Amino acid sequence: MKIAIASDLSGFPLKEAILRHLNEKNYEVTDFGIPSEREGQPYFIQAPKVARAIQQGDAERGILICGTGQGMAIVANKFKGIYACVVDDIFSGERAKIVNNANVITLGGWITAPFVGCEIVDAWLAMTFTQKMEFKHDFLANAFEQVQVLETENFK
């Protein structure tokens, strides 16, 4: 699986921990920076890099990290075909994929400890859409289709 990752200055330490973790697990990861704590870029510059990588097929999933995860999610969701969820715990990380079919998760470097961040990423990557909720498969699939209809109507 190809994964794109980026952070702003507030998310840099957590991004570095998750990047190391993903590399240890032999994922193919594209790191869109920032390269160091001396070379910060704001969330509205960083999030589009991951969103575009997914849109262009260079990555299947993306991870974005800022102070709270919220700014990254707002920006990422401005891109057609990007479904970004803020996740702060393992349960919400799993459900981002299971329920919302999220191809991007955003985390908060001010909120999430590195060990927990790695556990959240593992949980999200391990899930597929509707897994563990097969009894709601039809509802969830229809809901996702309706989100895509709204996306088509609103992204001109």
C-alpha cells in the first residue's frame, strides 16, 4: 500500500514517529515534509500535497498531522475524492475507514502521543470499508454513494 504523509510544524514530532513506524512495517511512504523543525510550512500548504498525491494515484491513503488535525482535515476535504477524518483514538481511526471509507486521516500533534498515533494508524490501515459492520453494509455503501453525489454536485 502506498501512503502519503505530511505535517506542519505542530505535527512534526508525531509525523516523524509515524513515518519511522510505517517504514519499519515496510509500507511505501512518500513524505511530503516538513523536513525539519526549522523548515515549517503551514497546514494549508501541506495538506494539498497529500490530497493531490491521492488524486493522481501516487498514493492510496494519506496521513496529515497538525496541532489538532482539524485544519488539515478542512483543507484535505476541499479536494474531490478525498475523504479525511480527524482521529484521536484507535476506535475513531478504525471507524474512519469502516464507516466513512476515509482515505485520509488527520491527527493532532498537540493531542496524540507518538505510541498512540502509531496504534491509530495501524488500526486504520488494517480496516476495510464496512468491515466489522457487515450488517450495515448496504446502508453504509449507500451513504458513501450519497456523499459522492454531493461531491459531484458541489465540486465543479
